[in-house]
Amino acid sequence: MQKQRKFVAGGVLLAGVVGYLMVTGMRDSMVYYYTPAELVAKSIADPSVHELGVKVGGRVVPGTVRFDPQTLNLRFDVVDIATGRTRFPVRYQGPLPDTFEEGRDVVVEGRLTSAGLFEATTVLTKCGSRYEAVEEDLQA
């Protein structure tokens, strides 16, 4: 009976340690990004936000994309997906992501300047959540 209690106690302790490591590991690896509205509100409440690198998720405003393939200079506006109101310009220097286009959801990483321009160091486009097969015409 004594050996059985030690075995159960050891199992419970091991399960607790594994659970703790899983929770802390997931917390450290979670990536959070602000919406444009959250970032603007945070920058008004705390101006030191302009000095920090942040991630912002939003939608590329149609008609605002300007890309120079020679200089790799990309400019566009991003808007809050939920409200469609809060918007600011983004500047990015680098290759255009393959799936980047107007109206697409993006996550930009960089910093918001005090002038209201977001200087991005990374631009990630979100993929569609669903992929559907294209029907093929099998008649030749």
C-alpha cells in the first residue's frame, strides 16, 4: 500500500509539472497584436508607445496601395477590421508579400511614429480561412 501511494504521488507531481510547463510555454509563445483602434487609444494614453515595437492587425484600405518595385517602397493605409473607422498610413521597405492585395487582412510589425505613420519592419498577409477546390471541366 505504501508503494502505491508513492507511485500515485509521483504521478500527480509529474502531471503538475508537465501542466505547468505547458501553460507557461503557451503563454510565452502566444502572439498578440493590437487593432488600429487599440493602438491609437494606447498611444494617446501612453506616449511612450511610440518608442516600442508592436504588431497591428487590420485590413488594407482599397485604393491606398502604392508600391515601387525598383525601390521596394510600399505604402498603404490600414483600417480597423471590426469598426472600419480607425485608420493610419503604413510605410514598409522590402519585398511585397505574395498574397498582399487591397482589401486583404494584414499584420504589420513595427512602430507608430508620433506623426501617426506606422513604420513597418514586417508585413504578413493573412490567408483565407477556407480553401475550396475549383471544379474542373473534365470534358476534352
